[in-house]
Amino acid sequence: MAGQSSEVLAHLIETLPGYAICLLSMDGVIQSWNAGAEEVTGYTADEAIGMPFARLYSEDDIRAGRPTEDLQGARTGRSENERWLLRKDGSRFWASTLITPFNDPTGRTVGFAQVTRDLTQRRAAEEELRRSEEMFRLLVASVQDYAIFMLDPGGHIASWNIGAERIKQYRFDEIVGKHFSTFYPPEDVAAGKPERELREAIRDGRIEDEGWRVRKDGSRFWANVVITAVFDELGELRGFAKVTRDVTARKQAEETQRALLEQSEARLRAEEEKRRAEASYRSAQEANRAKDEFLMTLSHELRTPMTAILGWARLLPTLPPDEPTAKEAIAAIARSAQLQAKLIDDVLDVSRIVSGKLRLTIETVEVANVLDGALEAVRPSAAAKQISIRTDFNEELGTATLDPTRLQQVVWNLLTNAVKFTPRGGRVELSAERGPSDLKIIVKDNGEGIDPDFLPHIFEPFRQAETPVTRVHGGLGLGLSIVRYLVEAHGGNISAESEGRGKGSKFVVSLPVRAIRAVPAPVAKTEEETHFEQLANLHGQHIVVVDDDGAGRELIAASLRQAGAKVTAFGSANDALKFVEQNTPNIIITDIAMPEMDGYALQRHLRQKPQLAAVPIVALTAFPPSAMSVNEREFDMYLRKPIDPFELTERISELVKPA
């Protein structure tokens, strides 16, 4: 068995690759040579056996006595080293050599056993790693723009580079071993920021942060910081790599840029505010100009009929009653008063529109009757200018649900404008048709037309194509703006068309129609018949009139007396209260605005008297509805000045008709 083991060992040594194994004599001559030795050195066994082992050493090592030293070392126990050796072809290889004594069975040293391994590749790799580590060390040590250093697991500084010294002002011997929180501002240290960043670096592998850091001299700089947790191959934390860069200049540049941007935005805002202010100023100037023109126009329009009223009123007493001029004077005064009332109504309509208090009274009406009513109202002025009015109504107009008074106002305004701006002998057309869901009313003329530049402003209030001084036609410039509002209040729209001056104009009103059906038209009464019935209805009625305005009070009293009523008139509420203590009239008419006690207070006092509980009380005022109190709903009727005698008697007769 021992012999077989020896043979196996010998065979293993002989064939073992990568290991040069040989026996040396006491003086260093090669006695045996295995296959691994041939592989490593290039010498065959025939060439190597009998050759001094020193031939594998370089000439420098031979001159330095390295072979003798190695054998001498082996004699005392063993010789182990790493050095450059030579192959047969003269090339070098880095060898690890072990030489040990070879003893005979008696224990006497008879030679040496040498084992050599080729470690050239390992040495090259180690050298490369060494050079790389050296280069990295030199790189880290020489970088001046970055503070690069290591922290131990507790956050204490373990290394330091020149960049860290330059940025933070500490020398290595001053800072090594100190906690890295030294570089943080006191408020960050108090908040636990350094420890929090280490925990986050351990958890996430790294953390990047920007913030203020503190130098040795106490000054602050804005830093970009990256902390990376370093683990060994077993996953144990070995420390942290920390890289800090001073980005104060960038921070300042950003702050400067932000400040410039804010300044630029502030400048743009200021310019925008300036533009808005200038636009507002121009709008205010335009509004002021429009207001001035409106006031000039209003003054002109009110003074013109007032001239006729005052002039004829002064002249009328000097004329004999049967003088034809006297009748003309009365008619002129009536026309002028009606014109003034219309102007005031337009102004009040605009006030209601602006305040949002204009309301529609919706009912189902015959459309053709509303159009005919507007048409009849404008025929006299058309006839005076010999203007023909043609109509074209669709047979299927039927009825519609709308405010008849306001629709008639719309059509009357459009027809009046058409007549006003059409020369003598011209033509005006009124047509109406309905589709499945809308009603179209068209007013067309062959008159003066509309300038294209003014057409976009045609429906704006107080806007007129003529100036107040040079204009030929009257009016306040409110009619079309009121028309537009009334049409839009019905859910419709209105448009104006004109090819230019001298080419006529066309206005198209489109209204949604919720209900249309054909019904027989009622038979209209003549004006004379209506007025006769109004006057007749008041016979036997005792009416109390309370108004502090003497002229208005006398007009109302006279109109009621003409209708056959018995009238008792008072200039104050207190006088009226004294009278009704002993007398019970059929109707009480009171003004709203009076000194000492107004109409509201009078109404409350009257309602407290049992004998007057069923007596109708009528409110009378010159105020517009927007200025009235909610108490007006407590009156049985509401009449607005100026008072038309026929309308007055007609409305009062409605109160005394049997239910």
C-alpha cells in the first residue's frame, strides 16, 4: 500500500499543471523536473535536469546573490519569496517560490524541494488595482472644487482632501475625528438634520441635499451635498462617503435671476396697470364725453317742447276763445307735454335697465294687434312727411306669450326712427313672420341709412351719429338701446343692417315664441267711445284727492269732476284725516311725496279706521318705480305722473265697477 501511495503521489507531482516542482542538489543543481515546470518556464526535463536553478534568475538578482540567499534560507528551515524570474525565451514572469530542505530517511538534508507558481496575471491585476487606487487617492486629494471625505459609521470625519480644506477652511489635523454636524448651522443641528440625513442615506443608499453650511470662520455658504452609505461584502456599514460642493455663486445667480424676473414681472404688471389705467381714463373720458353730449341733448330736447308750452301758455290768455290759433295753441301744448313725458319715460327706462328693476308683464296676446297698435301710433307723423308705410304680416302670426306693452314700445321705436330718418315721400316697411319657434319682425326704410363706422355702436345708449350741435334730428339716443334690452329680456335678439349713407336701413327683431294660435281679434273701440265711457262711469262717486302740489291737485280734481264725480281736495294728509273722521268717500287718491306726512303714513292711518276698511286707496307719484317703497303693494292702485285725464278716469272707473 505504501508503495502504491508513493507511486500515486509521484504521478500527481509529475503531471500537476501550473506548478513548477523540482528537486535541487545541495549546490542548487536541478535533479528532477515535472510537466508543470516545463509549462511555466519553457524548459523541457532534458534541458532542465543538470542545469543550475540560478539560470531562472535575472542577471541583477544573480549579481545580488539572490539564488545563494534563497538556498541559505532553505537550509535554516524554508525560503519563500516573490520576484521576477526568467523563462527559456528570456521573458519575465512574476513567480511565487517556496524552497524547503529535502531529507533522507535518516533526517539528513540531501537537497531541496522547490515549488514555483506563475502569478504574473494576479500581480498585473493587483498592480492595476494599486495604480487605480493611487490615481483615485491622488484625484480625491487634489480636487479643489469638491470637499470629498469619509465618515465613520457614527458620522465622524475619517479622511480629508484639499477641496474640503479650501471650502470648509479646516486642516486635516483640525477636523479629523470630529462629527460632521460641525458644518451645519445651529438651527439645523437643533432640528436633528445631520442624523436624519445619515439615517436616510442608510435606508436609501444615498441622499442629496442643498442648504446652508458653516465654514471654520463662521461664514455661511450654499452647499450641494451627496452622502453615500458604504457597505462591505457582508452588508455591514463601513461608513459614509460625503461630497460637498460650494454652489453659492449659482445660488446668488439664481437669486439675481429671480429678482430680475420679479422686477420684469413687476414692470410688466405696472405696464399692464398703466395700460388699464389709460384705457379706463379713455373710457372715462369717452363716458364723460357721452354724458356731456347726453346732457346737452337732454337740455335741448326738454327745452324745445318747453318753449312751445311756455310760449303758448303765455300767449293763450290773450287770444279769443273762438280764435283758431287758440285751438292750435292747446294742441301744441299737448304735443309738447307728451313729447316731454316720452323723454322722461326713456330716461326712466334706462335707469330701470341699469338697476335691473325693469320687469316684463307676460301674457298671451294677438301679435297682429300689438303691431297694429304701434303702427297706428306712428301713422300721423308718417303722413305729415308723406311717407308711405307698407305692411306684410304672415297669416299665421296668431298669438304669442310676451309683454304686449313692451313689444309695442319696441316696434313703435323702430317705426318712429324709420320715419324720422326717411326723407319726405319715402317708404317704410313693417313685416312679420313666424317660424317653428321664433317670431321675426322687420322694419325697413329707404332713408338716410347708417354709416358703417357707426353701425357697431347703433344700440349703445347715448350714442348718436350726429353731434348735439350739428344734428338735424331730435331724440336722446336712448331708444335703440332700450329696444335691444327689451328684445333680449324676451330672450330674443335684434340686428341692424345698412349698406351705408343714403341707402336705407333694416332692423330685424327675432323673438322666441312659446305659444302661438289663431284667435278672433277683439273689436277695438274708438278713442271717443272709450273716453265717453270713462267719464260716464264716475257719476255718483265721492272721491277725496290729497296732493300738496296745487296745480296737479286741481288738474286731477277737474278731470274727475268732468267725469261726473264729486271731488273733495286737500293739500295735506292731516286735513284729509280730519275730513274722513266725519265723511266716508268712495275712493281716496293720495300723492306719495308730501311734507309732514307722506302717502305711506296716510295710507296706514286710513286703514286703521274701520269705516274706511273697504275704501280703495290709490297711490299717485312722480317717482320712478325703482325709487318706490315695497309698501306700494298695499295700495289698491298705483298711478304715475304726468297724469292723462282720460287714463285717470278710466283707471278709477275700474275700481268702482261691480265685481
